[in-house]
Amino acid sequence: MQFRLASEQDAESISTLNAHVQKLHADALPHLFKQPSDETFPVATVINLLNTPNHHFFIGEEKGKAIGYVYVEI
């Protein structure tokens, strides 16, 4: 896997990847986590965070396809 700094063009991929993880959490612990929806971690929220100082996303890719991400707040 290769990692690179994410851009606004990656916002949809990040949102989609987050929904997958949110579903795993909700299925395992429904009393703590809600099922993903359009409002769980929407693209607009990702874009906002990408444009916020000291907030960074890194995309993990395999063969040019986003398969994961890391979110860092300094």
C-alpha cells in the first residue's frame, strides 16, 4: 500500500471508506454506534476538514484505488 496526502478530489472516497467502517462498528455494537447514512461523514464535512489548518488526510492506495485513509489533527 502506498500513502499520499489527500486532496478535495478524494473527499468522496474518504466519505465512502468511512461509511464502511461505521457499518462494521454499528453491526458489532449497535448500542454505541449508528448505521451509516448520508449525514454520518458527508463529503462536505471531509472537504471542510481538508481545508482546515492542522487537519490532514492521507489516502492509502493499492493499484491506484483508495482502500483506506488516515486522519490526523495536529
